[in-house]
Amino acid sequence: MVLPVELWPLSGLVVRTPTLELRAAREADLVALAELAADGIHEPEFMPFSTPWTDTTPVERARSVLRWHWGRWSRWQPDDWALDLVVIQDGVVVGTQGLESKQFAVRREVDTGSWLGLKYQGAGIGTRMRWAALHLIFAGLGAEYATSGAFVDNPASLAVSRRLGYLDDGIERWARRGRAAEVHRVRLSRAAFAGSRAGGSREAVTIHGLPATLPWFGLADVADPPG
């Protein structure tokens, strides 16, 4: 089911590259994403999330995905929003790319987070979907900065950030599975994004359905026309 854009403009927001599509989840997409989480996101000995929501049964992992998305939808406000896009490759849901910000109209800063199904990792999808998200963040929404982070024992995630031009932005200490763990923060400026070159991640990106969503992000118009 696709919600009518008149009621839920975000349902019409789609970001496309030649190899990927990122879009607001439809009912069938959420089911596919939940099943993907049930199949596994990481090896049991490793935990990439501060909240260990994957340390449970496959059925509970799937239910957590549904609750997460429903909850984020219900709490959306123009000055406190979180956009979770499903990532689709060759018609198959392979993961999710999240963007979130508070007081975006003033701060112009967006934080990102994502995950891929275990069987789709290591093929460059993570870099390409972050690149598409950055295009939405900078060219679409007119942000000044994009931020992200990963535990220091998650080199794959940090490698994606470095490949796309992020710079170090400090260390935070979080609790993970009852123990302190360091998160490496990274930051990318609008200027660095505009001038960067990063090989195969630089696919052409098009954004569809953005104008109708701008008030939902606290914006009146588009900073740069998406191309």
C-alpha cells in the first residue's frame, strides 16, 4: 500500500541512482525489511548498534523493525524529524538509510545511519546509498553539514565515510552491551561534498517528489535543484 501524497507527502519522495532506489517505505517494503533483519544484519559476536535490538530472536528482530518505522512516522515534526528510506537494488529491499535532524531550518545539519542485510554487505552498496543520501541532504535540502559515526571496531562503516570525504569530528563514549565503547564521529561539509571525487560512488542522482515534502522538513523552498 502507498499512502496518498495528499495525506503523507513523504510517500512520494524517491531518490534514484542507476543502481539503487531509496524511498519512503510502503507496506510491502516494511515487510521485506523486517524479513531481512530476521535473516541477520551482523555476526553474533559483533554489535554495530548502541541499542542491541538485534540480540534477540529473528521474529523479534522483524517486529523491532516495524515498531521502529511506525514510531518514527508518528513522532515526525518539522523541527524534529527522522526520515528512514528503504534501499532497493534490482527490485529487492537490501537495507535502510536513515536521516535525522532537529531544528534543521536553523542548524542545517543532518545525521545519518544505516544498515544492510548481511548477505548484501561487502559489495559497495553502503557507499552508493550514502552517496545518494548525501545528494538529498545537500543538493535537495540545502544542508551545510552531514554527520555520522561508528564504533571504532566497525572499520567498514568508517571506511564508507572516509571514502566520501568526511573528516574526523571527535570521539564519544557510549554504552554497548553493558560496557563502554568508543564511537568515532565524522563530519562532511557542503563545500567538501561539492568538490569531492570518490570513484564509483559518484553515480548520477535524481530526486522525485521533493517540493511537496519541504514544509515537513521546515523549509520553504529547495536550495539547489536536484539533478
